[in-house]
Amino acid sequence: MAQSEPTPAIDIAIVNYRGADDVAVALQALGAWTRGTVWLVDNSEDAAQAAALQAIAAGQPDARVLAAPGNLGFGRGCNLAFAQSTAPFFLLLNPDARMAQADLLTLARALQDDPALGGVSPAIYWNDARSFVMPPAEPQTPRASLAQPLLTRSRPRARRQAERQIAETQRRMAGGRPFAVDFVAGAVLLLRRSAVEAAGGLFDPDYFMFFEDADLSLRLCAAGHGLAMVPAAAAVHEYRHKPFKAGLMDTAQQIYFRKHFPRFLRWTGRLRWLGLLAKPLTLVRWFDAVLPADGGLAGFAARTEGLEIVAVSPSPLLWPAMCRPAGQARGFDADEWALLEPGWYAALVRDRRYGDVPRWLYFER
């Protein structure tokens, strides 16, 4: 494609639920956007939030606030903006995500350069220092659903699988070139309008929150459009392990499997039987060390002196896991430690004193 060909217009949708302060920070990171409309969808049902969004919109060259008729949820909120938009490219941006204009334009060029692509995601980092990168979206398929509980039955196999996936994430993110994926996450996602329309529209309104992006991924691929991650473009989305999200995720997962994999849903007793395949983990046998909270970061650092953290996950199977960029393994710093929600985490660490030996830790924050 000719270098001089202009980038198509890009509209941006941000769905707000009582987080106008986050929206303001997200737009500050983006800067003045003059290449399309910024749609601020307000699900808050709160006059103060509505006023705050109007003030935020006044600082953007072309921003509009769309007041939802209630708390529509993420997917339906995005649909509200998509129905108003006419731009060829459409960016979904979470209020707590940060992306600079240069990175968005890099993402757009990747979509522009490959007409077969229906959607592209940037490399998404956990923190502003970009010291941890998030993995590609986890596959939402029967095979992946079966693999997780079955891995609890073999520690060597689980370790090989997680370490291979972490190494693959590091390799792909370091490569810089776009690479194909089967699923994309909606937190920061640039879509081609024509591909979305060919796939039946943006998000299925049956979903309130979660799994709507997995549903869209399947529909885009079924319509013949590829998906890719673009490591040369970067965004920050602070991962927060919030237990209250579990109920919403379970409900959405049921909707998703009923729609796309109904036989699997029935065969697994609406997914309940998957838990019977999992073997309870004896932590002191599964992990090389189990470290309860004691002394905060200083206590953790003292007990892990000489160990370099490669990846961290709330899953004892260490997948999905956010990982250090290749070659940047080191201990936690104070800012990283502060971002971890209280709870238990698995970590892949390496000990360079003994030949770069990989070890698995389970620790409490």
C-alpha cells in the first residue's frame, strides 16, 4: 500500500460506568483526537457523572456524550456508539486503558495494510513502566476449557505448557511484526467497520459484560476476516484481579457456550462437570515454595533474594500469565507490588545463580 495513502477516519468508543476520572486520564493520554469522533457512552445513571463527561467532551475537538437509558453493560454501550458512528475504523477503548495517538496510528496502519484483517489489538502492558506485558486473549473453546482442569493432573505437563506459552508470548511481543490470533480482547481493539457488519454487527446484546469479545472474534473469523496482534503498537491496561467479577463471567460464559458450543455445554452439565476433572492441588508439592504474606514487599524480596520474576498469574497453573518482556526478568519494585490486588499468585522465577533454573512460587500479596 502506498505510504502516502491517508489513514481512514477512526471513531473511538469509551463506555463509562461511574469512572469519569478514568475517562479523563484515558483521553489525556490520547491527546486531542482530530481523526474522528470520540463517543463517550454514559451507563452511570448519575447526574454528576453526566456533567463530568460533558466537561471532558468540551476539551476534545470532536467528542460527544451518549446518555444510555440505563446501565446497558459494556457490549450494549459499545453498540450504542457503533450505531451512531460511520467511520471505517472503530476503536474500543476501556476507560482504564491508556493509548497514545502514535500507537493508535501504528495499529491503524496494520489494519489498513492488510485488507483481510477484521480487527487488531496492540501489545497491552500491565503498568505505565511497561515492565509486564499481558498475554494474547485466552482461547474460549471446548478444547481450552478441557485442557485447564486436565493439566492439574500432571505437574510436569502443566509446567511445560505454561513455560512454553510464556516464552512464546515473549518471543512474539519482541518480534514487532503483527501475528495472527484467533481471539481478541475488547479492552483495546481496533475494528474494521465493514468486517463487523459482515459478521452480523458489533456485540451480541445478550451479553452484559465479558465474553462479548470472544463471541465477536468467532463471528469475524467465520465471516472470513483475520485477527492480529500488533506488538509495535502499545497500550496500558492495569490488570486487577477482582473476585466480584466471577459471577458476571460465569453468566456470560453460559451464554457464550450455549450459542457457539451447545453440545459441549450439555455434555459438561452446563460446564459444572469440568470441575470434576480437576485434581485438587497440594500446594507444597505443586510449587517449589509457598510464601504467605509476611513483611510486604521487603519480606517477599528477602525470601526470594537472587530470584528474577519472569511471569505472574492468579491461576495456580500459571496461565494466562502476564510476563516480563524478553530479557528483563527481575524482582518486583514498589510500584508493581502496589498494583497487585491482595490475594494469592503463582510466579515463574529464574535463579541465575544456579544456571538460570526455572522455579514456581506461590505467594500471598
